[in-house]
Amino acid sequence: MNFWWCNQSSDWSLERPENVVCASDLMLRLNYRRTVGEVKAGDIIVHYKKPRIVAFSRAKEDGRHHEELPLVSGIDYGSGWRFATEYHDLASGPDRSLFINDLTKFAQKDYAVNPNGTVKQGYFLQFDKAGLEAILKHVKESLPSWMPGRTDVPPLSNQEEKETYQEGEECSYFANRYERDPKARAACIDYYTPICWVCRTDLGELYGAFMSGFIHVHHIVPLSQIGRAYEVHPLNDLRPVCPNCHAALHRKGAPTMEELSAHFRSK
């Protein structure tokens, strides 16, 4: 997963309804426009429209060049780069004054922000997870489940409210163990994504592709404390956690999951 920064202008009113990011190549300077063609499906984009963040989005496909771009809200962009993306608009996105100083420490060549605290001129620029996390500290509204660094819990749909699975049936072999329903595990990971709820680690990003999608699932109330079969709600009762945080949560005297999460957010 890569991260990008998109400086939006008045043309966003054309692209946003179409759920695309689009860059014509009929320009003199293309350094920060051809970057639209470097996007991969699943990449996260921060959309900035002076003076605030107006949306986040997740690319639904790889960016690519078109000799003739599809019309954008009826407007002909000519040739250029484009990809479809899943937008999440912010009702009241954070003003740049809140986060810009934090971003300067990450400034480097082609980065979205200059060392002097100004936003770099250009359309589509490199960004990173650390910069995104600096912005998310100032976002006070709900975010989609695919958003890295998300600290809120999205509202459940009617179907998700009703879905429960049977777990915790005790059976004996050499010791007691408690049955776990793989469907509950899969539903939890699908909803929250395979990113640690506590420390926000993406094991695929940390270790490489062979660990992509790998994550443990933690019961907020341990099955061993319940000691009987019960209906587990995969979104209310379970959370994805990395192996380290999972071990920490099961240590004697460990803080709660929320307390441990707050510890990481305070760093």
C-alpha cells in the first residue's frame, strides 16, 4: 500500500461525482501528474483543497494512461492518466494549520509538503503513512473501515447487527480448549481489515507480501473466562490484533485493549 496527496482545484467538482482521479497530459509540467499512473489498487489518497483536507479515498484500480480519457462529468480531458477510487468525504476536515508543522519533519524530494511548511505545488504527490497518521489526529468524524490508522468504529448495518456465530464449545483432549468459529474470524477481519487494532501495524507492509493479510483475532472477553458456548458477534466481540499485541493483551495484569491503543496513539 502506498500513500498519495492530491491537491484539488475547481476541477474536483467534475471528478468527485465520477469517483475518479484524473490528470490530463495536455500540460507543460507533468512531473506531478503522471504520478496518477503510478497508483496501485488499494493505495490511499489524501485530498486537500486549500485550506483543509476534504476527503480520503482508496484506489479501486491501478492508475493508467489513456490516449483518450473517458469524459469526466461530460468534459473532455483529452489524453492522460486516470483511476477509479472510493471516496470518503469529510464534513469538517482539519485545517492545514493543525497538522502542517508535523508534516515538515517528513519533507523530502517530491513529498507533498516543503520543509518550510508550505504545500508543494503540483497535482498528485507522494505521501506516507506517518503523514496520514499526523492528519488523523485532528479528524473528529467517523472513517471507513479501509482507512489505516482509523480509531473509530463505523456504525453497523442492519445485517451486521443480526449476524452471530456459535463459539466457545468446550472439548477435552489433553487440556481444555475453546472452539472458535472461522466464519466469525473471517467476518471480523473483513470488516476491520487485517491491521492491528492496538498498534496499527500492517504485517504485510512491515514484513513483505508473504505476510499480507495475516493477523490474529482477539476476543475482547476471553473465551476462557466465559467457559461455555455462546453466540459471538464478530464485530462487537472480536478485534484484529498483531501477535505481539495479542500476547500483551493476555499477559497477567495487562491493560484493556482501549488503554493499550491509547498508549500507542499517545506516542
